[in-house]
Amino acid sequence: MESDISSSIEELESLHRMRQSIANSDPQTEQSTPLPNAENPAEEPERPRPAKKKYKPTITSILKKPVGELTKTDMRRLSNSLASNRNGQAFYNLRKLEKILLEIDHRENNQKSSGGPLKLHLFPILASLSKDLRAWKQVEVRAKKNPVYWRKVSPRVTAQDVKRLVQVITLLAQHKNSSHLDPGSYTTDDVPSFAVMIAADASLWESTAVDAALLFLDMVEKEEDSAEWDPRLIGAVMNALARRGMAEEAQELMGRALGVRVSNFYDDPGKADDSTSAAGTSTKRLNSSQAGPCYDALLRAWSKKAVMLAQDVDPNKPGMKRNAKRRAAALAQARHILLNHIPRQPDLTITNRSCAAVLQGYSALGMGAESEELLLGLEALHLSPLTSKTPPESSPSLSALDIACYNTVLNAYSQSQVADSVARAEMLFAAMNEQAPLRIAVENQSIRLALEKSEDADAPDRVLSLIEQSECDLRRPNRLVYTTALRCMRRFGCGEKAEVILDMFYSRFPHRGGPDVFSHISVLRAYERTKAKAERQMSAERAEVFFNSMQERVKESRLPALDVNACNILLNCYARAGDAENTERLLTALENGTAALSGDTTTTARPNSKSYSFLIKALGNSDAPDADDRAWDVLHKLGYPKENKSERPVPFIAKVDCFNAVLKLLAKGGKAKEAEALLSEMDELVVTGVMKEGGPNLQSYEAVLEALGRCDDVDAPARAEALVTRLEVMREMGGEFEPSLLAYNLLLNTYANAGMSGKAERLLDSLHSPDKFSVGSTVKALVNSGKSQAVSISRAASLAETLDSGNEIIFAHRLKLCSKFGLGREAEDLIREMEKRQVTPTALHYTACLNAWAKSKDSDAMIRAELLFNALEQRFGQELDLAAFHGLLLNYSARGNSKKARRLLQRILDSRDIAPDKSTFTMVINSYCRSAASNAGEEAEELLDQMRELHASGNNGVEPDVVTYASVIRCKLVSEKKKSKDLSQLEKVVLMRDLQMEEWPL
């Protein structure tokens, strides 16, 4: 026995050693090495095979299977997965439920066994759908306040989801008695009603959900036994219809639910009877006392439809006028329902929401006068005898209007484009302040919005007075009041008043919620946008003082660190004033890092390409004789290659804005060839890869076109035309930009300067939507052309009619045309036409009229010119410029009235606001020449000496030129009764010596 045990142990040990050697051997030889058996080592042992894994299909794979191929296990898996209703997965569960119901329907139709009952629970799925839609609604509301929320979660309900919901509810209605449904999970009262609410909520994202809600509502009507509509269902569907602007459907549903016919505004008042005309064949009725919110939704539907029609207007579509009529009809129907239909219904109250539903439609379209008219109608309805006779215990037909209704009307005026909208809004606001209940809570935000968009020059002063008034009226300060006022000051360029508002802002919010960095930037922008050129220098200096105060607040940690953009605003203030020295000073400080923008000296702003472009802009606006050379130096400093290749190259950091600034500088001087060469260099820099960020843009081409319009080259129109053609070709080839209206206007100006009226008119006809500059340039081409008086005047009149109403630019060119032909009376008629069309004539228009009288051959021309000049003085006073005086002076000079010309010259010399130039003296000298007086030569020499004295005292504009000397010589010849051809060479030399001339001018 022991020997047998020992032998067995030895065999086991040998077997164990064999298996260890096999396990440690090469894997490649593992299969070739046979394992010995205990009984027969030469035989290979039978190794147990691993059990084959059973395939378990996923939910996704089950959903992909066609209907009819699902197994019982698949059905069970889908049913079990419905128990998990995670947030945001409701429509995915709806897809699973659809698959189950389709399979059940297929098996019952084909009389196949559907297996054991699934016991589906429906209401958790429907509840999760409603919950997800409500959560997405909240995200939508937050997205309107802060778009960041919308970027985080962007829920969408698609048309496929709505279609799936309709199919599920339809299948449930067909198989409501199926054993697969949990008993009591489907009731005719709950499931269709639940589906109505879900579809109505889904209409916020998908328009087809409205049709689904109406379909479910029909199911509710057929399956429910109740004789009364649930107002929540009707209200939900009405809100969905209102959201989509489906006003006709909403009105039809309202009549069907109430059993009355909602009349239309165009119905015959004698035949329409809302209370007795039954509508539809509905077996249910909505309680009229609960129909108020439904009527509010109906009013919103009509207002929404009007707004949608307004947004759909396209000037290129032939249905634009038809849309305008439909828009007016929609608002008229809303007004009719509010004022005529609802008051006739028993147990109904016109609430503030009802009024606001219609008023907001007028407000969105900027129909201020119409909204105020409706407001007055509501007030009259509130005070009507019908309302006053209502018993106290019953519901009144109209509740008191709240402040929101009045603010909606004010907002309508703020959106309006009518000229007197701001004045009418202020009148309404004053009337609101007189009412005791409204004075306490009124906020004049809409008034400020209207004034912000107004073109009136006194709008900033009126905003400032409203701010002061709001500080007394409002119980709690409002940040929006001050930020809106600052935007208004920024728009009108009133920096000082913006600072006053900022101080008031700080006083109202001394601790928290006060002005932020954007409010301070608005003050800088207000200084930057100063309109009057004479005030820009002072505004720039004050902007620098305010900028320094901002830096102090940064050091005190009351403002965040300012970046280079704030510095660029200050640079632009000096650039617009033409102060190149101060611009260069600030830019140098920014380069050296001495303009620290925070308390930490290591944090400084560095200039960018925009900063250098402002320096070039300042040089362009200055009168410096070396402006061009200094601008090229700035461009070379940024890496633009110099002509001298031996110098060390500078890293290229210039961008297109710097090149555009140089192009505008060249355009101002009419240096078209240099501008075209620079544009070609920009293209070459892009091709060679030196200029990596961008290249010539539309502003570059516009600057070159402006230069061509100001140069005197004969081929300038052809070159400008080639440049515009190049832009058009680039557009056809898929370029980034296309010719703008400004580009075409600059081409028109080039044609106008050359007198090419034919080309100008053809180009004007080809423009899709020309503006006043387009038409004005075409009229200017007629002025400079050689066409006859009759043709030019008639063509100019017909061109002026291409726009709806005349404007000051077109009238100015038409007046110049009258001046060309000496048509003084026609020029005065144009002035009167401007006043009739509410276009305010400026001194430029009156001056052109004076020039027309100067060339007129009428006997009373000079008298009419004097009367016109007197009217001009009374209207403009000290604002008259030298050109206006020249207009009257030209009348005296053309008729040889030297006495009046001399007196008018003395008025100019005594004035502190204007200074004479060489043209002023030349016209007076010509008046002596045409008077043929014996002392004409002496007077002319006296005026010439006076010009030299003024020039020596610093008035460079009165330096005598060739034309002046020629006029003086003519005066001397007239006084001596000689002619220029009769003078000998010696007499000419003597005259040149006496008059200190270098060459003979005649």
C-alpha cells in the first residue's frame, strides 16, 4: 500500500514539474507540446472548452430592428428600461415606448401571440416629458438674460419628436384596453389632456407641435364626457397659437370653445352679433368667466402676426405693399376685439394684460401715434357710462390701466421713425406725471430711449433734465436709467454732460452697483465723437484729464486695469482734432511703458497697429506740410520696406488699418497715383507672405477711389471705373467683399468732377438702392457738363424725384446748377420748396442762391440779393461764414458797385469771426474795374498794399496771386483808358516794377 502511495506521489510530482516546464516554455511551441496523461503519458489530455458567451442586445440595437422582428426578450428589455426617467431623456424614452406600441399593434393585427403582459406605466413617461420641457423653458428664459446659459445647454424639440408623440398617443387610444397597459394607466380624461399640454409647451421650439396640440384637443373633445372645457387646455393651445402668430386659427378655436362668433373689424356693425352667433359644432363649452386669459392669448396672436408680417417685408418682393395692408389689418382686428368684442361678453374683464397684448404689437412696429390713440380709447372705455353703471358687486368691464401700458406707448414712440415722435412722447410723459397714481412709480426709460435715437440737437439737454427729474420721482435708483443716458451722450458726442451724468451715477450708487468700466468708456466715447470741429481740441484735452482720473481709480482698485483700447480712444480724440503732436506724445509714452494703466508698474498697455493708425489719421487731419513724410516714417517703423535696401530691415507688424490711414491721407491731397501704387504694394506683400494678417479690404479701395475723385488727371474716371470693375470681378469669383454703395458713389463723384453726366446717369440707374449722395453726385455731373440750360434743369428735377423726398445734398447741387445759369428766381423757388418739404436750408444753400443772383440778368437782381442776404443774417447771425459774404460781394462786383463792395469788405475786416482771403480783395478790385471810375487804379493799388500788410501780419490767405495782379492791372488800364495790347514792353516792365511783380499776368 505504501509503495502504491509513493509511486502515485512521484507520478504527481513529475506531472507537476512537466506542467510547470510547459507553462514556462515558449507560447509558440505550447500547442505542439503534448500534455501527458496520468494513465497514459503519451496521450493528450482532454482540455475543457470555455462556455460561449451569450449575446445580449443593446437598447440601441433593439430600436434599430424593424417592427415584427422583436423578440419577447427585446420587448421586456425595452419595457424595463422605461423605469429609468433621467433628466433630458424623456424623448428617448418616448422613442422606446413607440417601438413597443408599434410591435404590439403589429402582433395584434397579424393575430400573433404577444407574450406575457408588459404592464406599461404611462404617466411617469408623460410626466418626465412635461418636466423636461419646463426645464428647457427655464433655460430659454435664462438665455435671454445671459447667452452663456444657452451655450451650455441647447435643447431642441424636432419635428420627428412631435410626430413620435402623435403616434404614441394615437396607438394608446387604439389599444387602451390592452393587457400590456397597467390598469388605470390610460384614462380618457388624462392622457389626451396631458398630451395637449406637452405639445403646447413643445411649440416653443417646433411649429408642428401646434398642429399636434389641436389634434389632441379634438381627441379630448371626443373621449371626455364632460360638457365643459378645461380652461387650462384651451389656454395652453391659445398660447401656442399666439407664440406662432396663428391668429386666424386662434380666433376660430376661441369661437369654437365659447360657442360664439368673434366678429371682425370689417363686419357690418348692424349684422354682427357676437353673443348669439354660434360658431362650430363643439359639444363642450368654455365658461366665459374663465376665458379672460384665452382672450389675452388671442390678442397676442394678432399682434404677433402683425410683427411677423413686418419682419417678412423685403423691398425686392412684390408683396411688400400687400404685407403692409395685412399688418395693418391684423392690428385693426386686435383693436376691434379689445374695444368692441370683449366688452359685450358677460363676466369678462379687460385687464392690463389684455391692453398690453395689443399695445405691444404697436410698440414693436414703432407705431407711437396709433398706440396712444388706443390708450385714449381704453381710458374713454373705462370712463364710459356703461362702465359706471355696472353694479359694484359684479366684475367691471375694464380694470384701471397700470404704468406698464403707458410705458409701452412710450416705447412705441422710441421705436418710431416719425419726426415728432419724441415731442409726443414727452407730452404723454408730462400727462402721466400729472396723474397722482402714476407719478410715484413712473420710470421714463422709454423717453430716454426715444431721445437716444432722436436727431434733435437738444436731445442731450432733455435727457439730462429727465435724469434730474427721475432722481426726485423714483423711490429706488435704476442703473439702466444712467447707462441709457450715457449712451445718449455718447451718440451725440457730449462729453461734459456725460461726466455730469457719471457723477450723478456715483452719487446714487456710492457703494455697490455704481458705474463700471463700460460707463467710464462711454464718457471717453462721448468726447471722441464730438461733432463740431472747433470743439474737438478742447474735448481731447478734457478726455485726457478724464482718462487720468480713470487711471487713479485703477490704482485705487475701483476699476479694472485698462487695456490699449481705452488708450486708443484717447488717441483718436486728438487724431480727430488734427493734433499730431499730442497724439505722438501719447503714443511715445505708450511705447516706452511710462503710461502705466494700473497700480502695478509691470502691467502696462502696449500700442497696437490701431494706435499707429490714429497717429497717421492725426497727421492727415493736421495742416502740417510734412504730414505725408511723417506718415511714411510711421509706416516704415512698422516694417514697411524702404526704398533704400541697404538699411537693416524692421520686423513687419503693420496691419491693414495703418495702410488705410495712409491711403486716406493721400486721398485727402488728391494723390491718386501714390495711392494706387500703395494699393499694389499691399497686394504684393500679401502674395509674398510678408503681410500675413489680411490684406487690402473694401476701405482700401474706397480710399483710392476717393483719391481719384480729387485728382485732376484726365484719365481718373477710367482708372476709377477699372477699380470698381476689379471689385465686381472679385465678387463674382467668390471674394470676401463686394463693391459697396460708397464705392459706387465715389465713382459717381469722379464722373461728376469730369462732367460725364451720361455715364453718371447710367450708373445711377444700375444701382439697386441709391441714396442722396448718389443722386447728388449725378446732379453735380450735370452742373459740370456742357448740356444746355433746359436739358440740365429738367434732368436735375427728374433725378431729384427718384427719392421719396428731397434732401439738403440734392438741393445744394440743384442750386449750384441754378447758379451756373444765373437763375436767381428759380433758386429762390428751390429754397421755398425745401422749407415746404421740411428740409432746413443752410448757409450753403443761401450762398448758392446769392451766386445765382450774381449771374442773373434781371434788373432787380442786386436788390433781391441784398434782401436774401439780410434774411440770411437774421437767421444765422454770427454763424455766417465767408462764403455767404462772398455771395453778396459777387453781386456788387459783377455790377461794378464799388462803394457797396468796399463797405462790405470793411464789415469783413471788422468782424472777429471771419477773415478775408485773396478772393475777397480780388472781387472788390474787380468792382472798381467794372465801374470804369477814374480812380480805379489808385483804389486797386491801395487794396493791393492792404493785402500785403495783412499777409505780413500772419494772414497767409490774402497773399496776392496772378489773378489779383491781373485785376489790378485792368483797373489801372481802365483809369487810363488803355488796353493791354496797346502797352509797350517798357510800359509793362514799369508796371511790373511798380506792382512788385515777377512776371506779366495777362
